[in-house]
Amino acid sequence: MADLKDIKGIGPRAICLLNKIGIYTIEDLVTHYPFRYDVLERGDLSKTEDGEHIVIDGKIESVPILMRFKAGLNKMNFRLVTQSGVVGVSIFNRAFLKSKLEVGTGITVIGKFDKTKNVITASEIKLETLTNKRKIEPVYHCTSGLTNKNLATYINMAILMYGKEIPDYIPKTYIERYNFLNKKTSLNIIHNPSTEEKLKEVKIRLKYEELFAFMLKINYLKMENKKNNQGLDRKINREKLNSFIKKIPFQLTNDQKEAVEDIIKDLESKNRMNRLLQGDVGSGKTIVSFIAMVANYLSGYQSALMAPTEILAVQHFNNLKEFLKDSNINVELLTGSATKKDKLRIYEDLKNGDIDIVIGTHALIQEEVEYKNLGLVITDEQHRFGVNQRANLQNKGLKPDILYMSATPIPRTYALTIYGDMDMSIIKERPTGRQPVTTYVKKNEEIKDVLEMMYDELKQNHQVYVIAPLIEDSENSDLTTVNKLKDQMLLAFGKKYKIDIIHGKMAGGAKDLIMQEFAQGNIQILISTTVIEVGVDVANATTMVIFDANRFGLSTLHQLRGRVGRGSSKSKCILISNSDTKRLEIMKETDDGFVISEEDFKLRGHGDLFGTKQSGDMEFKIANLRSDYKILLQAKRDSKEYLLSEERKNDAIKENLIHTINSN
């Protein structure tokens, strides 16, 4: 297929802007679906009350008069002839539109109607009339420098030029069975809907396609796993394993003990392990994974643990090294930032079997990495890895056992649908010595109380996280908010304490450096977006302050709250919001992530269960696991049926989709 640069109107600058919002291909572009629609319905001046909002179109009758009051403030006035009479229009700070607002030009005005003066104070002017009485207008997630109109133009040009080449992931059988429209027509309608009925119809079709493609990959992996279900022949020295467990400087909880026993039985079984270890925030999954790797070592095999971020990989590496300091087990760290010399040495040692356990990021699945006898693969925060990445790691060994770990509690119904082929171990108990986190809900006007609570902790040499909301519509909104909070915190605490910021748009190395500084106690207040949701354990951080908490799902708030309470000191989480406080009260009532995830599903759907804009299996462009659960179940059944069908043999598009699982 052609590239973005081949689309009329898209130059190098536009490509850079599109890349910023995750659009790299023509398929990415045409499937960048609107996140909402504005319905513009032509109003009638005679039926509009004073002060009411109105949308009306017509032709400009008079030359616009521009008045400038002072720097940054101007006003433009003109008359508009509409179907329901002549009306005056005023608009502020749109001087740049004057040359386009010529007499006779057709426009649409959106604003507030002053019936006494017969004037609309416009909030927006569109340089087009409403072709019908009612218009449904798509609204997209954009970025600074890329307007909604630009994006709509690029998308429609791409559909016009290459619509027939966009792959359709629904097999012909199901297109006919459900009477679906073809892909090009569906894309045209979702980006240019004429009626709500048509929009609803194609939404169902495109949701089904997305969920079908997802379940096709999942079910293909399940089929392949069943074919290769024979496990490794191993015998674990229980006496030596118990000796290691006794040296752990804390008592395992009953849930942890049960999870360990589940894993050991799986490792010794004749069948290949395929287990999901689910644990609430701070429940102690990591030590269970360490015990699993020691057990695997005692049976003569190598282990690989893949973490989603370098900082988390380093944390796991340092913790495991500490646990194994009196043993002969050789542990290495492999990440993207390792020097070429270190990488080559680690590659050689893995191939020769001189490394027993390797911990790292996606660097573990690079083509150059070979293992001598990989027997156990563990992926931490598994939902952050795509199906392809997980498959690539497990394919590095002959038949390694697989353990997935997730700190994101998923309601059981949905977990069984998506991870139905896996055995599950769940850790709910809080480790001994771990203090509960007290949660407070405060209004904006109570900021003085919040600052005093922060100061109380800082005086005790404790550290504080301050979280700013991440607003996806604007590229710079999170940076602006973070910087604004930094100014406020500097005003309150800057003379006594070190304050710094961290956000998702910083380079990985810069983020890691700041997190290390915070972990070492050199920064007392860390202002951040949700980038710290999964990160380093800082036992001395005892306070989490979240501004505009209403912007986050409960599960994300729970994950953020889990960053504190890691040590023996009492900790607190302060949620600041003037709205949606009833929903936030749930956070005060429970610290059970599974209860919270169920509530989140009821209130918001799947999006925030997996964090804010995370990548991997669970990020859908148009589908929603909760509201589209019936479609998911149908897609699951159909994808299973399709994988066993004759139609699959001659379907290049679907085969290509399936085989992306086994490619990098």
C-alpha cells in the first residue's frame, strides 16, 4: 500500500504531526476514529429564547467591522441573512477570519442569542452552510498544529484514494452472515455520518472487526499452545527451594504460598504451564516470580523476566540480586540502554548457558538473543505487551513454561473471556507490615488543608507524589498542567524542598534519571502525569496528591495510590476534585482492587482498567469491552470457527494478520 506522503496535502510537517498521535500508515489514518460527534441542528431565531445556544447558517450581508481594544483583544461585527431572518453576529479574537468573511459568503454560526439586541455572540464560525437541517460532525483527538479540519481532510482524501486497498479483517462468511457493509463504505460513514442510524450500523461493524482481529490472534495462540502443550521434563529439588524461601526476610502470605504451589505443580507437570498471576497493587507478586525462577534454575533451565519499562526491569534486577546474594545463581540485566559491549557479552553468555536468569525489557526478544535452554518465561504487567511481543519471547525457548503477571485486577467474567485458556492464581492478601493507605477526597477550595497535610509529611523527611491529569485532546495540556503545578509547589515549598517534574513526553533516559533521584531521596516532591503508575518502589514516599481526580477512572486512581504505602510508615492519598465526588468516595470505602475494577467496569467500561493510554492487547480504537461484551463473545465464537474452516486456507489478509504474531 502507498505511504502517508502519497496522500494529497500531506507533507513532511504533517507526517511529523500525525506520527505524534500514533498515525504512521494510511490504515492508521483511516482508523483514527472520532472520539465524539457534535450534532449541528439548524435553529430558528423566532423560536430561540433570550440567552439560549443556537446553531444557524446563512449568507453574510454586510462587510465585517473589526474593532481592536488592546493587545490580544478584538471584536468583529457583521449581519447574517438566515432562513428565519436577519441577525447581527459578534465574535471576539477572530481577526484572522476577516478576509474570508466576504459579503455573500455562506457560513454557519454557533453561539448565544441575545433576543433583545437580535445579536448572536459567536463562539465559533464555520466557513460552510448546513447542507441539511442537521449535520453530524466528527471530533478527533488532535495535537498542537494539527486541527480537526486538517485531520478530517487527510482522512477523507486517504479513503478516496486508497479506500479499496484498506484490509478488511472480517472473513466473507461473516460479512454475508451479518449483512455488513464493505470496509470502504463503513469508513466513509464513520467519518462522514449522514444519520445516527447509519452511524450506529457501521460502528457495530467496525467494533466487530476490531474484536474479531483481536480474538483471532488470541485463539490462534491458544490452538498453537495446545499443539505444543507437552512440557519440559524436570525435577525440582524441593529441599533447596524451601531453603531459599526460608531465607526470605519476611513471611509469605497464604495467597502467595498457594500461588507458589500452583506454579511448582505446573513446572513439574508434563503439560506446559500457561498461568496468569493476578495480584492487587502491592500484594507481592514479584517475590512469587522470583521463587518460580529459582525453582526453574534448580531443575536446570534458564529464566527470562520481561518488564514493560527499563526502570521496572532495573528494580526487579536489583531486588533479585539482593535475594540471591548468597547463591551461585548468575543474574543479568538486558535493556535497550546497555552498551554494545555488554549486550554482546550477555548474548554470548545466554547462548552458552552461563546466565541462569535474565531480566530486561523488550530487548529480550530481539533477533540476536539466543538462549541455551530457556525453561521459564515471565512477563510482568502482561497487558502492556502486545500478543506479538509475548509470543516472540515464549518462542525463544524449545517449550518454555509461561507465567504472566498483572497488577491490574480484571473482573473475572472478562478475564475468563480474554484469558480463558490460562490457569489463574490470584493474590489478594496484603503482605505483613504493609500499612493501609488512608484516602481523602478534597475540593479545590480546600487546597490549604492539602498543602498542610503535605508539609506534615515533608517535615518527617517523607516524600510526596503530585499527579496532574492527562488530557488526550491536546498535545501540550499535560505539560502545561505539570508546569503549572510545579509553579504552585515552588511557591509553597520551593525554599525548603527539591521539586521536579516527570511526564510521558520526556526521553526515557531523562525519566529514569529523575525516578532514580526520587528513589534516592534527592527529590522531595515529584510532580508527574500517570507515567509513574507502574514504577519504582519508593518506601519513603508516603503521600499521593491527585489533582482533578474526576478525570481518572477508579482503577487508574487505585494504581496511582499503590505507589505509596510501600514502607512501614502510614501513608495517605488525597483526591482533589469539585465534581464526581460521589464516585470518588468508593476509593475511601475500599482498597480492594478487584472490587474497584468491578465498579470501574460499571461506571466507565474497560478503558481505565488498563491505565491511561497504555499499549498492548487491551487498547482498542473503537471497541469497549464492557458495552461491547456481546460483540466480543460473538467475535470469539466466530474466530474459533474461522480458524478451523476451509475459508481460512485461501484468505491471505487473515493469514497475514495471524502470522504477525510470530514476527517482530
